Amino acid sequence: MVQALEIARWDLECEFNNTDHRTELNGVEHLIVRRGQPFTINLHLRSGVYQPGVSALDLTVETGPQPNDQYGTRASFGLIDQIDTSRWSAAVTSPPGNMVSLSICSPPDAPIGRWRLTLGQGGLVEFVLLYNPWCTGDVVYMDSEEKLTEYVLAQDGIIFQGSCKYIRSTPWNFGQFEDGILEACLRILEMNPKCLRNPGKDASGRRNPIYVSRVLSAMVNCNDDKGVLLGRWTKDYEGGVSPLSWRGSVEILRNWDTNACQPVRFGQCWVFAAVACSVSRALGIPCRVVTNYYSAHDTNSNLVIEHYVDENGQLVQPSNDMIWNYHCWVENWMTRPDLKPGYDGWQVMDPTPQEKSEGVNCCGPIPLKAIKEGELTYKYDAPFVFAEVNADVHTFMKRKDGSTKKIISYVQVGQKISTKSVGSDRREDITHLYKYPEGSDEEREAFTKANHQNKLLQQQENAGLLIVIKVSAEMRKGCDFDVFAVVMNNTPNEKKCRLVFGSRAVSSNGILGENCGFKDLLNVELAPGEEKRVPLRMNYSKYVENLTEDNLIRLAALLLDYGTQETYLAILGEPKENRKLAAEITLQNPLPVPLQNCCFTVEGSNLTGGQIITEKLNSTVEPGQDAKVKIYFTPTHSGLRKLVVDFNSNELCHVKGYRNVIIGK
């Protein structure tokens, strides 16, 4: 007969556990452990003795205000023979007797933060769980003890300031293990707006250092929330202190924590970065501060910094685009299961408030490799960071008569990108991790790749046939109006084409509705240099019944060149050559559990060449998040076709959908 253990008291063995988990510098008064690694609690029984196979103990762990088994914020488990490090588990490691040594382990992807452990019917234990970069199963795992000492355990370091030619080393006290700092860091997580809006979802999200890094990037500044620091870039520091006066993070974090989360005044880039480094290390994420000299601030996302000078070489006509002598951010170490393989490791995270990301003043994390290779579609904020280190600088002379002339200049952004060396105070130049040598073929190739969606070049190659969509000035809901497919022949030859021009209602999330107007012209003739405007009448009586609450209509025009068989596509006025078509397919996870081993299979008659296209995701898809792939295909026949999609995962089977595609002849 199974008998429940009756516990009189317990010993958390804080000194032993904290030392074993490398958290003893936080103190040994409270239990602070790392995920994926067992810790020990000694139980003193009220009566009886522990007997293997006879004695039982029910345990429950919870975190956050709305614990839930399905979201990984609650788990119930009993005793097993041997610890299972892949899930919450417990095993007795002592011989039979009235004192039970209990080994408990969390999974390596458990949410970090404050946890409550219930022992049997009455015992309640509180502890803090942190990321574990010493655990191979943790996504922040780092395989070098020397680097872990530098990037997690070191409480002081060097931040590089000055100028590119005169680099200055500034010492900084990160102090992540000082008294009260871990409490302040946990409070930062608890005060972030995502937690205040949905504490249950936020607690679950803390398993993911990508999510936590974005939270920290937003919360170290106070622009959108009850964040830690207020920035000030003028010489007026009334009500606070100059950013130059800070020499460590401890006073800043304590002031914020003990003053009802009022922002500390004032900070600039190196202060924001240093505080973010302290918090990241305190939570167990390997982190380092990085300085970029001649750092570009590209406000219009075109990857170009434009400068105007007068005939004396003095800057005139200031723009919002800037080049800073230096700018500091941090890099956090983690794997990126949300991206394709090869983008693990250091990730840029910038807490200085500059531009908004998803409506919030935060930036990153984005892999260094994505920046180096010009992969600007990867999350998060790749275009902004790419411009910081690799924007082109165009300088124009503005003459007295008002004319301008582009001049040759030698300003290069992103120089001597620096961080402290492992185990010494020397400067390590890591520019090569961000970019290829300036002006090299590889660097220009990366810039070209990054720039393919931006209209940067002053002179473009002959576009051949070009099609754009324009709308009439009187367009408004409730009336009939015209939209136009504008077709231009920039070649020296006469062109004969087919034009398919259609409109569909569409919701804000991209789901297409019913047809609002359609035109198929089989013979459009264009003389060399000729431009034609082809109208499509949008009748209120037809489109009003099809509009969604978003009041959006998607316009698409396909132009087929009979002579070359090349097809050109315009959507909402953006011309795109359409030799090869692309479709982005998205499925939102409707379940309260992550989707694993996700796979899309796609096929379409006369679209995929009779082949089934298979795209697998390398990462799990959390509840409420999107599984997303982009597939490419080359149509073989014209007409209205269906792209059929089948989605499968361990948890969802054969979720089907389709997308209509209009193909011109």
C-alpha cells in the first residue's frame, strides 16, 4: 500500500545548491537555481521512514499569477527512480530513513522567474529559476568555461568610447550579483507591459531568451513603459545626473527598484547597453557590450545616409539621418530555432531608444550572421542594425545657385567594432563578424542583397516592361471610382502583351475575400517608349458586399510579354518581375501547446510542375504564434489556379487551405 510522506520541516540547502548552480554570489539566503540541472532539498519526516516503492510524495511547481500545465507554467509530478532532466521530475537519493534527500530537476526550457514548489499536502517552497548556459539542453548553452566566466560571471568589464582614432577604455561595474540586483531584474520582467496585459502568456514566454531579450531591450529605456532609464542627449541634466557620471549598473538598478519604478535620469547609449548587460547576465544569458565607431542612424530605412555640404565643405541642410562617433549595444548568446540553421550564437540587442519595432522602442535580437550576409528579412530589426554598420554614405555639394552635385567622400560607417577580450582588458576587434572588408566583392554582394527591396540606386538599368498600379484621387468608400494599371514599354521594340487586372477584398491579416472587379485584355500593344493607362472601374454596388471590416481591397495586375514569355506583377503599386512566383503561407497555432515537427506540403495544378513542395520548420511554434514559410514556383499554364496547402505537426494533422492564383498567358 502506497503511503504519503508526512513532512515536518525541510532544508533548502541554499549554500550547497547555489554554489552548485553558480549563483552563490547572489547570496545563500534564498534558493536560486538554473534550469535543466538538479537541486537538492532535505525533508525531515514527522513520522515513519521513507521506503522505496511504498512511500509517495506529490509535488507541484507553479510560476506566474495564472499557472497552467499547457503553457509550461505549472507541473505536477511524483517520485521516480531516477531524475529525468527533460521534464520536471524528482527522485530520492538518500537511503531509507526519517530524513529524505530529494533531488528535483526542471526541464531545460522551463520559464525563468519566481517559482513555487508544493511538497505534499502542506509544504510550500519558493525559489528562483534562471537560464543555464552550462546546460547543453538550454538554448543559451555556451561550450567554453573561459567565455562563461567572462560573459556570465564577470561583474566588471570595459566599455570602449572615444573616437575611431582615439579609442578610450572605460571601466564598468556590472554588479549583477550585488545585493538586490536579481530582485530588480525580476521586477523588470514583471513590470513590462506584456506581463501587465497578459501575465499568464508572459510567464510562459520567459522560457524563450528571444522573447526576454526583446522585453529587456524595451524595458531598459522608459519610452513606452515603466522602464529603467530616461535618455538625455543635451547638456541639460536638471533633475538627474549626467550619463558620464555613472560607473556601474548597481546604483541605477537599485534606484529604479526602490523608487516605485520611476525612471533613473539620465542615460545614453553606453549606459543603456551596460544596464542591459547586467540584467542579461543576472538572468543567465551570456552577454557582452559592443561599441560601433562611425555608427549610422538610418531613420528612413533606405540603408543610405545622405549628407549635404556647402562649397566650403561644411554640413548644411541637416537631416534626421546621422552618423554617431560611436554607439553601444549588447550581444546576447543563444540559438535561434525560429530561423534556419546557421544563425545561432551572438545576437544584437539594442536598448537605446532610437526607432520603434512592432510599435515599441526596442531592437533585436538579430544574428550577427544575418547582418554580415545582408539577410534583412530575419527577425528582429535587421535593416536598422545593418545600416548602423554598413549603410552607404552619399555626400552632395549644394552650390550657391541652388544646384547640387554628388561628390566623392571617404566616410565609412561601421569601423573598429569593439568588445572586451575574454580574460583580459584588451580590445577585441569583431568588425569581421558584422561585415566583410569594406569595398570587397563579398561586402558589396551583402549590401546588394540587403538592398534588393529598397530604391537606392541613382541610376537603374533599363527596366524593359514596367507595370504599376495607381488609384484616382477621388477614390473613397461609398462611391464608384477608377483604378489604373499603368504599363510602360522602355524597350526599343514594339511589344504585344496580355494584361490581367483584378481586385479582391482582403482583411488586414492578408486573407483574400471575393472579387471586386476583373479585366482580362488579350491584346495590349505598346510602341517603343509608349505608356498606357488601363482603367478598372470599381463599382460600389459590387464591392460593398464583399468588403471586410478592414475596408481593404487588394489590386493585382499581371502583364505577360508574348515575345519573351516573361511575366510582370504589380500589387498595390509595387512593380515586381514575376518570372518566378512566391507565396507566403501562414498558419496560426490554435492550440494551448507548442506545435512540433511542423511541415507544409504544397502543390497546384500547372503551378508546381506536378511536384509536391515540402517545407519543414526547424523550430517549434508556440501557442498563438504563426507557422510561416515562403515557397517558390514557376507556373506552366494561364488561368485561375489553386495552390493547395496541407499542414502537419505532431499535434495537428492535415490542416488544409488554399490560395487562388491568377496566371496570365
